[in-house]
Amino acid sequence: MARADAALAAPGADPVTAAVTGGREMRGSDGAPGPGGPWVLLLHQVPTKPDYLRVKVRRRLQRLGAVALKNAVYVLPNAEGPVEDFAWLLREIVADGGEGVLCVASLVAGLADAEIEAMFRRDRDADYAEVTIAAAQLARGVPVLDSAGASTGVPAVAAVAAELARLRRRLGEVIALDYFHAPGRAEAESALAAAEVRVHPIPPASVSAPHANFVGRIWVTRRGVGIDRIASAWLIQRFIDPAATFTFVAPRGYRPAPDELRFDMYDAEYTHEGARCTFETLLARFGLTDPGLAALGEIVHDLDLKDAAFGRAETAGVAALIAGLVATTPTDDARLVRGGALFEAMYAALRTAAPGRAHGP
């Protein structure tokens, strides 16, 4: 039995706004539980038809690492990231004709916090076990490379490298959802490392042509920037508005001045649109068609929306870098500076990976 201490979304309210700006602080960057209880619950109902809606919601919940308490009741830790993930999903459910409620809760009877934590560890251990088994099989089947780097066996090096990249990506996804330190992580990392030492790396190939547009403006976004906002700020200053000024505000009740542009906020000029994250929205709205930027957009999309729509090999590594950056950089201005350097380096690597194409400045 759980006591719902704070309703975050209800019929008639926008779930993302309610969740992110509902007058409560969730867990901060230190991971401490927010007021109202240690858990956030999603209670939802989707129409019986079409059938794919239930499948879509179930897959999204799996991608978020949510644990099922009942058939239509799912739980995540009460932290800003999980709350926002649930809120975006609830918005999709409502848009598809369903309904739901998002709330923070404390357990009173029938189930203990430790039991829910054990459920999370059980699910993550199962995910880690899949990586461990696949990595061990890969290590046994990879070709031996001679001193010149040539393959002396089957399977082909490129195919092995692609599978290794997939496993790296999958391990990164599991780690990102491992809220309670499942013990299977160490074995998975060890198995993957053993496979990596026998695989000749195959670099990704992508190029871009740069683009610049727009004039100096004030760009406003929510405090506590993460992957989508850091990447979007870099994109704005690098390709859209070289003289941009960034301001960080509380998500609730902000009224922009006439000369300000908002991004990655509810009702912002540039934010999530359909299946796009804010970075992708900016690419589309400003006509930025550089393949290198498109590749970055795929990485940001998968990390922000957690739907593994593109599955690029670089995504897991970027996730780890951004997590470390956020954990060690308390101010938003500093996050944009450090994150901007990171995205500049990634863009440089992507746009120069394939020779013979225009690179631009």
C-alpha cells in the first residue's frame, strides 16, 4: 500500500509542466530524495484499440527502467530525471486517448522500500546478464588479428566491431537505469572488457558541412541543464546565434521578455515536437542538414528520450561523459562551457571521419 503525497499530474493538466513545475523540488544532483516520498508512481490506462498503443507504452516503460507494482502502476525513484521521463510518457498516453496520474508516494504497508529496490536490482541484473553472456560469446568467436591488423579468421572484424559497439551501448543504457547498484554490473563490465581487447576498432564514418544563421538574442531555458539543453545551447551558439546569451530560470511561472527565446521548456519557442527532442527541433526549424549534426541529434535523441531509436555506437560513451560533467559541474553556465567543448570535439570527429567531403570552418 502506498500513500500518494503529492499529485504531479491529473486529467486536464499538462503532465510535463505539472511534473517539472508542480511546486516541489525533486531529487537534486546529489541524488537525495525529494519531498513527498522516495517514489514516483505512474498510474495509467490506454485504449484497448489499436493494439500497438499498449505495446508502445510497455516498451517505453521498459526503456525507462520502471518496475511494475500492478498491471497499470509503475514506479521509479523520485528524482528529477525519472519524474520528467514519466511526465513525457504520460503526455504521449493522453495524446493517444489514454489517461493517467503521476504522483510521488511513500509506502505504508504491504511492500517495503527495500523490496522495491530489490525489484530494480533484479531487473538490472537480468539486463547485465544478457550483456555478460553476449560479450563472452563474442570473445570466444572474434578473429585473431596479425601484427598488421589483418583478420586471420571468421567472423569479419567489422561485424565483430559492430556487435561490440552494440554491447557497449547496451551496457551504458543499463548503467543509466541502475538506480540501486545491482551487483551484476561488475561481471558485465569485465566480460565486455575481455571482448574489447581482442577487437580491432572500426571508427564510425560521418561528415558534415557547417551552417550558421540568426542574430544575437537572449535564450532562456530551465535550470539544471542536462543532455538536451547542453547540446542545444552548443548548437545555438555554434550554428544559429554566435552572439547568444543564455539565461536559466525556474521552470514554473516564467514569463519571457519580448526579446527572449525559450528552448526545452513547456510552451517554448523551441522544444520537443512530436518524436523530436529539442536539439532535433532546432535542426529542423533552422534547416541545419549537416550529416554530422544529424548524427549528434541521434545521440542526443536516444539519451534524452530513452527510446533507443537510433542506437549509435557513441551513445553510451556520451552518456557517461555527460553524467560525469553534470555531477562535477554545479553551475549551468559552467556546464554549457564544458559541454560545449565536448560537443565541439564530437562534431569535429564526426565531420572529419569520412575524407573528401566539405568540412567548413
